[in-house]
Amino acid sequence: MAIPSFQDFMLPMLELMRDGEPHKMLDIKEKLAEYFNLSEEEKKMRLPSGKQVVYKFRIGWARTYLYYAGLIERVDKGVYKITERGLEVLREKPSKINVNYLMRFPEFREFLNKGKEKTTEDDKSTQGISETETPIETIDRAYQFIKDQLAKEILERIMQKPPEFFEKLIIDLLQAMGYGGSLEDAGNVTKRTSDEGIDGIIKEDKLGLDVIYIQAKRWSPDRLVGRPEIQKFVGALAGQGAKKGIFVTTSDFTKEAKEYNPKNDTKIVLINGQMLANLMIEHNIGVFVDVKYEIKKIDNDYFDEE
């Protein structure tokens, strides 16, 4: 089954607190995972950003909404209990508790209305609230969409430039990632007349104790790099007496290429177009920060100080 939405977690969470006793949220999360029969795979799923476990994140937002509606109260760090209002709600035996249900409580309407212009009674300030996603999930998904579109545009722009630009780009990226350090000759593009052999060299550290050789293939998305190209690169490394190499392409690698493992101690790292674009975004190569948002949350340690 799919992981329940944050609204689907609300009623079961309140039911678990029906006894009126304080409950640790860690225990509530485990019980809700059991209630919905979440698989081990589902319990490991993370948001696109990779920073949050999806089901725990959604339970956290369900707790937040119940709290601001006055159905539960915080009694200690990470510990909550049901309120009299929460018990009244359970006595009504609702089939579901969601945002629309919580809008009957003035404290919850005020919570949603903060920072917004006044809306009509019909609007009920639920504009922009998804039935399945938390607000942060909506932002996270929108961010991932923007990032994916930017990655596509990066690859399109690379394909419009000459091969020499692509090879220099890779050197710039590796230096931004910390390879080569600050030495002026930390990395360079090799001079050659064919697309075989070595396309670039970069020092592995500031002292240049070892070097990494680079092969670059500026290929269209429908042209995959196969195992023969990787084997040729390994051969080129052997000719240089090298044991470390990075193979970068704007397209992707075949299954055979990804599974190829040289029998000697040569180590090859494969970077496809998607990974290349993501690394460029991460290290600000060919892109810049346009808009930056900071999302902050309560520091419980600060407020719990004696």
C-alpha cells in the first residue's frame, strides 16, 4: 500500500491517545506504522531531498495540526496527550479527521491564516493545502521539479558547446569538488586529435601525490556508452601507468558498462548525464543561486532550558 497522507494519520493518532495518558511521539510513530502495516521498504522511504523519512515526517505534521487545533497538548519534549476537546471529537465518532474538519476550531483557523490576507468563509484558508502532501512535501516536490528542469537545460546547453568546452567543464567541476586543491596546474585538458585515450588530467590532492585521468563523451541521450569504451579507457590508463580514472558522459552507460570491473586494481568512476548535471548544480558550476528560502523549526532544547 502507499504511505498514508498526513491527514490519514490524524484520526488513528488521536485514537492512540484516547486513554488520556502522556505518549512519546517515538512510540506513536511505531504504533502508527504497525496500524497501517507499513513494509520495511515503506518505512525507509525518504523525501526527494533525502533528509526526512516520509512516514515519520507526515506523522509529525499530523501531530502539528492536531496540536494547533487544540486536540492534543504537549506535556514534555516529544511527549503529548489528548485534551478534553480531543476526547469530545472522538465521542463524535468521525469517520475521518482532515484539514476541513479541523477548520471548525478557531485556533486552527488562526494558525492557517497567520501571514495571509483575510479570506471569505467559503475559502476557509485551505487554499494550497493538498489532500495528501504536507506543505513541506509540496515545497520539496516543487524544488525537485525545478532542479530536474535545470538539469535538463544544463545538458542541452552542454550539447550546444564544442567538445573542448565539455572537457574544461569537467576539470572546473572536479576542482570545485576539491580535487587538485588550489594549485594553478591542478587540472588540465590534454591535447589530442581523436576522441580516444585521455581527455583530461587532474591532481587528486593539493600536493599532487597522485593524478586522476579523465575520459569525456559528449554524446546525445540516445547514444549510450558501452562496455568496449570503458575497456578502451582502462587500456589507456594502463598505457599511462595510471590506476584511477573518471569516465564522464552527457548520456548514460549500458548495463554491461556499469557492471564491468577491471581484473587489475584500476578503479573507474562512471558519471552519467544526470549525475553530472546534479553535481554542477550542487557545486555551482554554470549556475548561480537565484532565490533562496530558509525553512526553520522550533528549537525544543532552547525552550526546554530550566
